[in-house]
Amino acid sequence: MKNSKKIRLRILTLIFPTMVLFSSCIKEELEDNTKLITDDVESIDDLVVSEFFDWKTTKEITVSIKGLTMDVGVDQKLTLLTGDGDEFFGGSHKMHEDFEMAFDLPAGIDAIVMKYGATEKSAEVTNQVASFTFETEREADALNVEFAELSAE
């Protein structure tokens, strides 16, 4: 008798959640104002888009790098990345050579990052062009070098 009560309790424990689950799912019809296709549009071919809509998701950006005026014999890996860090170019480049190449990049790109060896520079995209140079700007303090005093013995 004890076993039959336990079995009944287990069956009821399984049946009750199942009934609640299936009774809570009710099929509802869509309202009239939520039609996906209106009466005057028969198919997707009938849809009209404004002539000013730009379908492009990319834009052409030119990356320009001005090389050094003298041959310094440095040839390292040049890596170009978007401002978000996505690499779109990588290759070997000599520091004294100019570089210019156009890339089709996502339309939202507004900055390009150039890595050359351990050096990293960033440039904003202006008129679809990002410009770099290998020359570095020196701080005024870096030019003021203090020398140790020489003493005569």
C-alpha cells in the first residue's frame, strides 16, 4: 500500500507540470495591422527603394606612407589595422620606400593603425585617405642632454 501511494504521487508530480506547460501555449492569430506584406505589394520585387539609398557597406580607403629620404637599410613587417584592431594588411616593407594602396574597408572605419616593427601609429581617415610617415617628432626635453662634468686629474 505504501508503494502504490508513492507511485501515484510520482505520476501526479509528472502529470501536473506537463498539463501546465501545454495549457500555457495558446495559438494566437496575427492582428490585421501587423501584416508583413501590404495589399499593394505582391512580392519583394514590387518594393521600391529611394534613389538616394546607398547599398554599399564598404568604402575605399587609401593608405599612404611617406618613406624616409635616405636609405637606412631597415626592412621590417608592416601591419595595417582598423581602429578596432582588425588586421587588413601585413607584409615586409623597406623604411625608405613610399607606400600607397587602396583597400575596401567597412563603411564605419574612421581610423587606421600602422605597426612597423615595435612602432605603432594611428591616423584618422580624412577624405578617404589615411596618411603616415616614418619620421618621429622629438620632444624638446629629449634634445636637452645633460653631460657629466669632466674633471682634470
